[in-house]
Amino acid sequence: MDVLIQYGFSIEEIQNMLDTNIMIENVEDRDILELIDLLKGIGCQNEHIQNIFICNPFCLTNSNLEMKELIDQLYEIGFDSLYTLFDSNPYLLNISAKEMDLFYHNMLQDGMTKEYFYDYLNYHFIY
Amino acid sequence: MLEEFMLSIGFDEKQIQRIQKIYPPRAYSPSTLLYNIRNLYNFFRRNGVHNSEFVEMIVTIPNILFISIENIKTKIQELKEVGFQRLDAFYIVKNYPYLLDFSYLVLKQKMDEFESLGFRHDQVVQIMSKYPHLFREDFSVFRKRFIFFLEYGYSLEETIRILVSSPELFGSSLDLIQNKILDFKNMGFQEKDIIRITSILPSIFFHDVNLLHKQFQYLLDFGYNELDIIHVVQKIPILLKEDYLGFISNHVECLVELGFTKKDVIFMTCNNPYLFLYSTDNLISKFNAMKELGYRDKDVVSILKDAPILFGYDIHNIKKKYLFFQSIQLEHYLIAHGMFFTYNFDVIQARYHYLSKNDSLKNHYHDLFLMDDDFYKKYHVKKRDLLKGDS
């Protein structure tokens, strides 16, 4: 977890993250770095990454591959500026690409427009 | 000498006597035994096996003392050949020393049997590393467990995920699995919920159901209804881990002490079940940090009730937004609209600059918080372009 300290997280913040998700103890620094790169790749700045990790420490123990799939899925649905989406609702990173796809198609089937879905995800908190 | 050495590396007297009494060690002189045990000890220590693990291994199978190091090296090599990392191979040998008696063909066959069920090779390696006892099990037994999950309604992917994550289930009785499913059903969970929960948290099959019942009852007494509880658990199955489950009542009481009504607590936790996963210290410190911004207790209650996700936010994120809203005299407006604190700061700022530039801000502050589509319909500018500064 040295990488979190190097990244600017305080001991108190790391402790809070550990209290929430004890499994972080077992995460390798290289996996955290990979996740940081993934988030930077969608436009996240340091402050967004800090908010995402602090709010949703579970993303640190999620599979990076699955989160990458989710990101690809969201792009495919038509989202842009994904960093604003994850900064507002960091828990979204715990949803699988498959669940997201199902959710999206269910909304469309219920008669919602794509634009409504974008706003729904951006401004209503789904967990 | 032998006894002294064994004591020095962690055997107790009873263990030493037991080893000396049973066959074959009793057929060898103490000096031979000392020679063998020293060699073996040095070999395993060099390969990362701790004293206590070494002692346990010898106590489990004293015969190891009479297997040559060359043979052990061969077995490690064989494990590597079927896909295990060197460290995993030692881990398996120390946890399941019986494996030293298995031929290469048996090891390979067991691995192939798992792959024939649909597991990838790396998943089989993961399973066997976690639970090497499966090398001993009969294929028909774990095939039966595998088929049980498929027949219950789990997909192949879910079945594989469960068994890779908790390979002990291969060795558990079907009764244990069925009873746990029945417990969930009795609590009101539907089959699809049970499949989702156990797929995400397979270790739930081994959890103590009494603790679960106790917390369920606590929440019912507090005012939650059965559907609320199922909703919360279904959303975040990890909540059922004993590490978290035991603290649910503390969280609920903590929120009440902060000033939320019971109704608020139920509303907030159903909206954001992650609240149960933050420590109570964290909840209190976030509440106090909001107060330090200048809000009164009841203001903070109102803001957090509207946006319980803020309990999880980085306080610097909230503070930055607060200072911005304060600079445009909107900080009090946000008391009744806590959700606006969750909007991405870059978006708010970009809209602010856009509206100021176009002289549209006066009396239209609410437009800062429009949904993207509504903002576009009103101002014909997309969020993407606003953020790029192209507008």
C-alpha cells in the first residue's frame, strides 16, 4: 500500500479505507498503479482518484480487468467524460459490465431514451 | 541431541515422543533421525517454510523424514510442470504433505478432471493451491457439487466463480449448501437473490446463520421491513460478512445519535447501503467536517439525508465545492439540495463560466444544476464541449 502514501493519501484516510475494506491489505502496489492508470486513462485527475478511492475502497480489490470491461461498456453505450461519472458516483465501479448492459437495455425496453439513461446514471445514484 | 534440536525448532515434548514411537522413525537411530530432520528442516526453511509449518508437516506425516530431499525436489518439479509456481508448490506440500505420495500421473489426471468441467487451467491451479485436499477427492464427488449449482440455476460462469473462490465447497456436504440456501429462503430471499448473493460472496455458505438472524431481527425491530433488508443485502452482499454484520446495529445507532430520525436512517441506508461499510468513526468525522464548513447540525442532517453518498466522499472534494458555492452565495441553497454537492466540480465550474460569459447566470443559478440533457436543450451546448472549453 506504499503507493497510496506516495500518491498523497494520509494515514487516516488509508485507515478509513482499510476499516471499510480490509481486503485492501492484500492488494499489490502494481495492481493499484494499474487501476490509477486506468482511471487516468479516462481523464481522472489526482483529486478525482482520491475521491473515488476514499468513497469506494472496494474498487481497489475489484478486478482491474472487470473495471476495464465496465469502462468499455459505458463507452459503447455512448458515455463520454467518464471521469465526471465516477467522481460523482464512485460505487459505479463495483458494477459489472454485464449488469450495466442489462440495466441499460431494461431502461430502453421500459421506454427511456439514451439521453435519459445518461442523465439517470450521472445524477441518480444507482448502487 | 535429537530432542534438543527438535525442541529448538518448535516441536513440543509430546510431539517428539509421538514421532519417536511410531513407525518408521522408531526403526532408525537418533543420529540418523537427527541427520534427516536437520537436512529436511534446512531445505524447507530455505524455501520459505516457517518453523511452525515445518513442525505441523512432520507431525502430520512423520514419514517425510525418510523421503529423500531429491524426491521432494522431484515432486516440487512435477507440481511446477502441471502449472504451479514454485512458492505455491511448497505451500501445497507443507499444507498437504500426503501429496508427496502421489505420482505425477495422478496429479495431472486430477488437474485434467477439473478442466473437463470447464475450469481454465489457471483456475484449477488456483483451486488446488487453496485447497490441495482436493487432490485426494474422488472426481464423482466434486462433479456432483458442480452439477448441483448448475441445476439450482447458477450459470456456468457463476458456478466456476463460486468454486474458484471457495474450493472448500467441493469438499463440503451438499446438506450444508442446501441448508444455507433454505435459510435464505426462510428469511424471504428469492432464488435470484440467493444466486446473486452467493455468487458474489461464496464464503457465506460457511457463515454462522445465527448472527445473520440476530441482525435481521435487530433491523426489523428498528423499523426496517423485510423487503428493505433484502434490498440492502441484495445490493451489497459483502454486508453479510461477519466482519461487517456484527456492526450493523452500531451504525444505525450512530446515525440516530448524529440527529437523523429512524425514518431517515432507513431511507438513507436503503438508498446507500454502503453506509453500513464505513466505520462509525468515519461517519462521525465526516458529519463534523461538514459542520466545520459552517453548517449547523440540522443543516448537515438535511444535506446528508438528501445525499448519503457524501458520507463516503473525500472531505477535500466537498470543501472545494463549498468554497465555490460560498463565493457565489449559494451555500445555503444547498442545505435543501445536498445532492448538488455530488455533482462533478469541473462540470459546475464549466457551466458557471459559460453562463457568466453569456450573461445568463443572473437569476438562473439553478441552471448550474440541470441534468445534462436539460442543459443542452436550454443552452445548446454539450457537456463534453463545456468541459473542453470549446463553448
